[in-house]
Amino acid sequence: MKNGDVQVTHHGRLASTLRGRDAIDFLAEMHGADTDAQQQAMARLTGNYKRGNERSAADHPRNRR
């Protein structure tokens, strides 16, 4: 990892690497944000955001606990 790069991980696996201006903008957005806002920003960044199946996925037998 080069100096100034930001790595976003999910369950210990690399999800995305930010460099340059993207890394600076990301860190500025994270500074002072609450946990929910940080999670939303990382989801948007990795492209894993608002797929539209969140409600139906919660009803799937695999997800009932």
C-alpha cells in the first residue's frame, strides 16, 4: 500500500482501494460522521448500495434468526 492510499475492507477482505483525491475526499467525509453515515458512504463507494431487495431478503428463511 502506497502512502496516502485508503483500503476499505469487509470481513477482513479488501473491498476497495482509494488513491489520490478519492482517498482525501473519503477521509474528509468520514471525519466527524457517525457510524451509520460511515457505513452508507462505504456501501456507496463499493457499489453495494440500494439494490432494492433489502426488504424481501429479510424475509428469506436463511436470514430469519
